[in-house]
Amino acid sequence: MKNSKSFYINGQWVKPNSAEVVDVINPANEEVICEIALGNKIDLDEAVYSAKNAFITFSNSTKEDRLNILDSIIIEYKKRISELSTVITQEMGAPKTLSEKAQAPSGLGHFMQVRKILDRYNFQEEINSSIIQKEPIGVCGLITPWNWPLNQIACKVAPAIAAGCTMVLKPSEESPLSAIIFAEILDKAGLPKGVFNLVNGTGEEIGLNMSKHIDIDMISFTGSTFAGISVAKNSADTVKRVTQELGGKSANIILKDVDIQKAVSKGVFQCMNNSGQSCNAPTRMLVPIDFMDDVIKIAEETVKKLKVGDPNDESTSIGPLVNKKQFMKVKNYIKKGIDEGAQLIAGGESIPTNIDKGYFVMPTIFANVDKGMTIAKEEIFGPVLSIIGYKSEDDAIDIANDSQYGLSGYVSSSNKEKAYEVASNIRTGMVHINYAPVDQALPFGGYKMSGNGREWGEYGIEDFLECKSIIGLN
């Protein structure tokens, strides 16, 4: 890739100050795609200085200016969407169909949604004859993960531009190539110099120094809860705003009144999507205890329809995990589930028979899982489903809420009023009724250790704004 060993700073591709590089590995075959440069504090300082200078002008740009910029980005993004989907499959292993239909288009969707909202958004309002003015917060440090790389970049960059902020992006070193193409798109779209800057690097170096940086006014972080806690602690000394979208252990409550075949099958597919590497995946399936035997049969039959293999094969449902570390982590969780006495009904520790290379794990389902087991409490981030029986609806709600996480919940019911009642009692930032898909106009974020702040839509824009009261004009 042309710019793999450069950083995008102040509107141009520049050579890094460090000679350190890292291999980008294709997780499907364990082969090196290319090397990328890893930045250091000097590179970060240059990017922040660029963003700080650009903020002076860009913060005063008009809504029309920003709408025109978003229009240009949308045009350029569409031109390279096929290339983006190909690269995402290569760098993090998403099946080709998933990359083409969801991974790459999700980024475009955020820009289109934010553009639509900005067009009608009012940055001023009047209260008691005083003015409330919403202003860009400043220089923003954006730290993004590898599991939905373009989605997570776009849902930060698009609202930051709409708000009038400038930014420095540190994408995951596991999926940096899509971020490099993204920077090329912004450059081609004519974004003013310094508004967007890209520095590749590790969390220990770039992420840490972003959190501590005195000239960064806000950190928007998506990743593990462990890493999010570190970001928050390191940001505390400069009292910068920190928004976080972290881990999840979403409960999927299936009520007695549904078509059990349909609800269980959909739940299995949803959990295994993206190889289970989604923070909002429904990884805990809660079913009436007297339905357990039927649920097991349905789950066993459903998982047989999932094909593990080459992500470039259009018939593949499940690609590899992102890297060896994640592969070993998921395998260890599967072993722990077996050791703790959960009933293994599909998958397990064995490697798929059609695979001789790559970080592939069989889609794994445990039944009759106790809510206190490790696999029922900790985020695995792999294709592993825990089926838990409940005695009553109140019991189901208690189990759903018995988690340190609170990102998403799922409720399946033929009665919308009943579904709403149950959803209202789940302590999560989102609840999907009958597997309703995400909506980029709605707030995305969680309760408890799933983070704070909200992304997506109007709520995402407002996280990048400060409120100023101008009093005494009348």
C-alpha cells in the first residue's frame, strides 16, 4: 500500500520520526500483507499542533462549509468503497459478503446520516432572553478498534467535522489499511489542512500520549473496557472530556409467546456474525427453562448452516478471528466453559477440518449455562454462545441485568407491549425488539462498564460540542 509507512499530518503524507514498523497480518492465512510505520510522541505532537492550528479557522466555518465538505467526502468514499471492503477482509478477516454489505457501507452511512442531521441542526437556542450557543469542543483524539474499523472511524470523524472540531486519529494497528484509504478519501475530498490527522501506533505509545496530551480537548475511545479505564485515568490530569464505547455481554431474552424456531435461529446467527467480534452481539441467550431441550435441538441444527472458511469465498459465514492472541483467548474461554460444566452442544476446542492455516474457531454453543459461569459473565469476543434457562420473566430480567456491562439487550416477543415492558427494565443503552437492526440515527452507547457518552446521529454530534450561555443581551 502506497502510504503504509507514512502519516497524514497537516494535509500531506509525511515520513515518521520513528523507524519502528509492524507487520499487518492476514488472519485467514497468517501471511504478511505489508508493514506499517509506528509513530512516537514526536509524530503525535506534530499532528496535534496541526490540528490545534487548524481549529482556529475550522471552528469558525459555516454550516454550509461543513455540509459541502461532507458532500465531497461522500462522493469520494463511494468511489473507493469496493477497495475498502477488500482491504477490510484482508486485514481483519470479515467474510467478503459482510465487508461488502455491512463493514464498508457502514462508514458511508454515518457520513450520509450526519450530513442529513447537520442540515437541520441548530447550534443556537434562546432561553429566558439569553442565548445558548453550542460550540466545537476543540482538538479531538480518536482511538478506534479493529472489529468494525470503518464504522468506528466514520461515526467519530463525521460528527467531529459537523461540529467544527479538528482531530487526530489512531486506528488499531490490526486494521490500519482501511484507515489509510480513509485518510486518502478525506484528502481527495479537499478537507482543509490539519482538520484530520492520522498517526499509526500502539496504544502503549500513541494512545497513552493522546490521553495525557495537554492540547487534546477530548478523547473518543472505542475498545475493551480494560483499555477504556486506562484512557480515562490517563486523561484525568488534563480534565479532558472522555467518551467511551466499551465491552458488552448482551442478553437475548426469548419469551414464551414467540415462534421459538425463528427466534433461536436468528439469535444464533446474530451471535456468530463477524465471528462474534461485535461488542453488541447477543452472546447470552435466555430461554424459558422448560423450552431448553427444544432450544438445544434448534441451535444444533442452526449452527450446521454456518460455513467456516476462506473469507474471500462468498459462501463463507464465519471468517477467522483477528489475530493469534484473540484466537488463543477464545480457545481458553471455550476450555473454561467445558471445565466449569457447561453443556457443549456445538463446536468446541477442535479446529475446523477444512482449515490448515489461519485463526479459525468453530462456532461454539453451550447450553444449560449457569449465570455465574465465566462464559456467562465475561466478554469473549468470539463465536461463542451461552444458553441460559430462566424460570419467569422477572428472573430473565434479573439475569440480563446481572452483568458489569450494559451495552445492548434483545427481546423476542409476539406482543409489542410485553416486549416494551421487558425492554424498559433492561439496564442497557439499546434494546432490540425481535432483532430489529441498528439505526444510525439513534444513539449508540451503554450503561455501566460499557462506557459513557453516545455516538451516532444527533447524539454523536452533541458529544463533540460545548454549551455556552450568553446572558444579559436583553
